[in-house]
Amino acid sequence: MRYTVSEIAMGMGAKILCGDPDRTVSAWTFSSKEGDADTMFVPMKGERVDAHDFIADAYAHGVRVTSTERGETVSGTEDMTYLYVEDARAGWQRLGAYWREKHANVPMIAITGSVGKTTTKELTALALSPSGNVLRTSGNRNGQLGVPQMMAELADDTDCAVIEMGMSMPGEMGRIAAVAMPDYAAITNIGLSHIGNLGSQEGIRREKLSIVNRLREGGTLFVNGDDPLLRVLCPDCPDYAGTEGILMYEDTRERFRTLKVVAYGAEEWCRYRYRDEVAEEQKVSFVYEGAGAALPVSLPVPGHHNVSNATLAIAVAETMGVSAERAAEALATYQPMSMRGVREVLPGGVILIDDTYNASPDSMRSGLDVLCGVKAGRHIAMLADMFELGDHAESGHRRVGRDVAERPVDVLITVGELSEAIADEAEKRAAELGRSVSIFRAGTREEGRDLLLPMLKEGDAVLLKGSRGMKLDEVAEALRRRE
């Protein structure tokens, strides 16, 4: 979509300092090194860098429209159009909400959760694909800057949208919800991700629940009935006792009174249910029970977590007008995204499971289950530090160590200081169980790489997983280049 500067200024609540109000742009960037004459630069103040200092750099790359908090132009950018806004972040979010309001007729499902958001978003978009043109979150545009950017991609031919919402600090989810104003929302789970910033799992739940703050009245919230912190929110659940005892923001509590809350999961009381799960090395199948007759479903990826995610995807599709049968047919074509559990057979007959995008204790467990479901000579896990666990860092890493020892993992390589707790606990638990696990500790990914490569044999299966900052994707690339 193309927008004029004057319309952008109106949406942002900005003032045009100088330039052509009729100039149009069709793209937005927060980096001064990207863009062209059709791009608007939106500089933000960060903790270490103020992007306003790089407006001239954006100009040199061809950008001719920028917002600014400084109320003045930069020398040498005389033909640039400037929009003055007091708070760039708030203005950008207002603009996102403006774009959403222009396309208020587009049904939108917002998806959040501690782990699995991206996979669930992809599965849901695929399940909805028979309905027509589905907009879905691309890349990492799931936060305070990215969600408004996705609203800019809503168009007259958009039939529905699947928007991923992530957060790491208190108050973020509510601000994002005010931009997207979804018709439906889903929470996949409450884990330990970002617990260092949010204090407890109840604090994480409170933040995730604020995804409904701008959900339309009478809208539907899907919750995971297998998750103990979510199931209690559903009136169908035997454990339901109302919401007064649940930690919530007050505006969330007010909106909750107007919502329809439904659950998906394995329990018989769940409105949308999966049963008869059959796990195979490269796929998983199950029976889906929703609005119609029981339906066999097959996914071309392994893992119990994908059964739960696919159940939600079909449930959303049914609710938004796509039959379960057509949704299941679409899901049969699913392929995982890069660095999110992709399975590859490398030269030399080594099986690589590249799950290096991010990690938490819950997703580590899922990754280990996928690894151990592979028929292999040896199951080798290289696990790196998990960040943002705060006071739960040691216990979270130790939990992963127990998970390793309680599964048929033959070799464990830990990478990083925090992950030494994984190795320690795996060693202790394996001894208790009388299991033999070869355990190696590496301080850096380079050390881990140098430990891993010489030990690989034909028929080995290797899982690589850690927080994004540990950059185990570089080890994955080294494996691909291995002769």
C-alpha cells in the first residue's frame, strides 16, 4: 500500500516540518542503511544509540522521508520531507492503529505464548489459506515496532490476518494489542521465557492475557487446555473458579467479562480436542475433534508440540469460516522455517536438527523429544545458554539437564557458563538412573564446534539449540560445510 506524507502525519499525530505533503511511500525502515526513495525512515532512541544521529546516512542511501523527535532538519538533506513527532515510538504505534482502523473489516487472529508462537502462526496461516489472501507476520515483526509495520501491509485484497505478538517487559502486550485490535486471540502456553523481566509465571500470564485488551467485545480467546495456568481461565474447565483470583491488569479484567473463552487440548472437556496421537520419525498424526465429525490429521513434521499447535490452527480456521477438512489438507503441506527444528541429512549421513533460533526450558524439552524420536546410531545434543530467565536461570538449566538424562541422549555438549548447570544436573540424574551419557562442557560455540565435528559418525543425529545470542547457527553452518 502507498500512503501520502500528509496521511502518515495524520495517522502519527505528527506535524510536517518541511517537504512535499503529497509525496508517497510504500515501505518503512528503522535502519539508516536500508531503503530508497519509496521508504520512510523512522528513527528511534535506543538505550545506546539514537537513530536520529543517522538521518543523513539514511538520506545518503536514497531515503527522502523521515520522522524526527528533534524538531529540526539535518544539514545536507534539504529535499528530504520531515515529520515532527514528540514520541517516535508512540507515534509509530498510533500510525499502526490508524492502518488497522482503515482495514477494520479484515478478520484478525493474534497469537502469543512463551514458546511456539512462530510455528503456531505459520500453521494457522496455512490452515486459513483456503479462505483467500492471508497476511501473516513476517520475520521478527512481532513487537512494539514490528506489529505496526505489519498493519501497514493490510490491503484491500487481504481476506484475513494472522499476527504474532511477542513481549519481554511489562506493558508491552497491551500496547501491541492497541495497535492490532484483533477479532480473535490465542495463547499457546505460559512458560519461563522472559521470567527474569516479569518475575513469575503468573506475571508472564498477566502480560500475555493483555492481548485481549483491545479484542472486540464478544471476541474469542483460545487457550491451551493442557497448560495449568491457562486451562483455569476457561468456563468449560472443571478447575474453573472465575477470574477474580487471577492476576490481571484491570483493563484486561474488564474486557474478559465480554469474551468467549474456549480451550483446545487433549482433555475431553476441551472444545477443540486432539486424540490418538501417533509419533513417527518424520511426521505425526492424530484425530481432531472440533465442530464436526472426528477428522484424521497428518503433519509432515515430528513432535507432540506440533499436534497441539495444529489443533489450535484448525480450531481457528473453523471459527473463521474454513472447514476442518480443508484446513487439515493445507496443514499436510507444512514445512518448518529456517532454524526452527529443520531436519537435514548432511553429507556423511549425519542427521542435523537445526533449532538454533531461540530456546527456553520448555522448547529445549520439545527439541530433545524430537531428537530422540529419530532413528540414529547416537543421539547427540549440543545445548547452549538460555537467556532472560532471571532468578530461575539455574533451576531452568538444571531442569533441562534432568530432561537430557531421562531421555536416550548418548552425548551432551553444553556451551556457555549458564549451561554448565545442564551438564552438572544431567551427570547427577544419569548416575541416579544408571545411565551412561558422555558429557562435554565448552565455554564458547567455537569450542563446542571443535568438540562436535571430530566425533561425528555416519548415522548420528545432532540437535543444536540455545538462545539466539549464543549463535549456534554458526555451528550448524560448520556442520553443513564439513567434508
